[in-house]
Amino acid sequence: MATVQEELRLAGLLCDAFLKVQDVEFQIHKIILCECSPYFEALFVKRSSPNQRDYVIDGVTPVIMELIIQFAYTGSVPVTMDNVQDLMVTANHFEIMDIVQTCSHALEEQLCPENCISIWQFTKNYCFSKLEFQVQRYILYHFEEVVSSGAGQLMQLSVHEFVHFLSRDDLIVRTERTVYEGIMKWITNDPHQRKGHLCSLISKMRLCMMSSTDIMNVLLSNDLVKKDSQCRAMVTRVSRILRYLNNHHAGGAAAS
């Protein structure tokens, strides 16, 4: 339901400024935008003369600007998965934290294995630290589903981002085979560029949690592992340690 102020804006009555966004002009009342945005309060009060009426607003599309203005006049804004990221970034720039919070809730509610990596990278790139923490926790708790997802989210990670997740103590998987499968999916998606990272990724696995059989029949039988001397040596060393511990344990159990 439109407010009186919104009806006045739409009718072009009592407006005292024009915001030009690309090739679109918006008639507005300065006081309305000042009330909801410290950015516009500073622009209208501190960075311009009282009589200035025309303002060029860069870095925003007319569609998102219309939503920002709509919120200023009505206190509500339609948030969709199509506009949420642009709206959140723009609202943060204009210091409209109510919209930022609304967008954050919308993204958190829509989290799934098919979009969580993209949303995490978005929050990290724009320094939305609170939401970044929540999305990161979702990825760590649902890593198996992310690996098995057909959306290819895992492939979007840089090697540094992938290492970040593999190094976390709170990465939850039922078996290290899942981690291995994720690593192989990531590498084979672009083997020419990524195979050189094999050893650094495998080194983040909890290899001691794998069975000697899996290490021999899965890792050491993999062509990429066999061709990487450093990686092969590392996995072979772990395999020998596990065999020694298993034999030692079996011997100790028999003696008792």
C-alpha cells in the first residue's frame, strides 16, 4: 500500500531533487532519502548546496535505484534471487542496513548445495562477514552434498579457497573418500591448469582416516597421483605407516 509520501513522489508533487541514474531521472524528496540513508544525508546536506536539485548517481542501475527509493518511501522492498546481490551491494553502499539485513536473510534462506559456493564468494568479495560466516558453516556441514551436486559449484573455487575448506577441522564428511572425490572433480574440470595443485590438496586430506585398502586401490592407483612423484611419495609414506600400525596393533592384540 502506497504511503502519502510515495503518492506525492509518483505524482511529482513537492519534489525538490532529481537523481539521474544512467539515462533515467527520479524525482524525489530529499528529506525522505535523508531519513533512511546516511549516504544521501551527507550528499544533500554536507556535499552540496541547499539549492542544488540535480544529482548524478553512479554505480547503480535504474532498476535497483527504483527499489532503493521505493524502500525509502514505503519501508519495504521486493527481494528476489535475481536482484538480491545487486540490491545488497547497493544498499550497503548507501548505508541502508535494513535492506542489507533483509537481503542477508533472503540469501541464507535460499542456501543449498547448488548455490552455496557462489553465495560464499559473493559475501567474501564484498566483505559481508556475518553472512560469510553462516554460508561457510553451511558448506562445511554439507560438503558431501556440495561434492555430489551436479551444479558444479565446487569447480568455481580457486585453489586457495579449496585449500581453505579442506584445512578446516570442522569440515564434516563421513569418509575421506568424499574429500578425495571432490579433489579429483576439481582437478579434472581443468587438468591442464589444476593438476599441479594435486599434492597440496591431497596433503590436506586426513589420510590416516582412510583404510590401507583405499589408499592402495584408490589413491595410489590413480594416474594423476602416480605421475606426481611428490604426491605419490607422500601417499606411499602414509600407506606404510598405516600398515605398520595395523600390523603392530594386530601383533599386540594376538600377544594379549
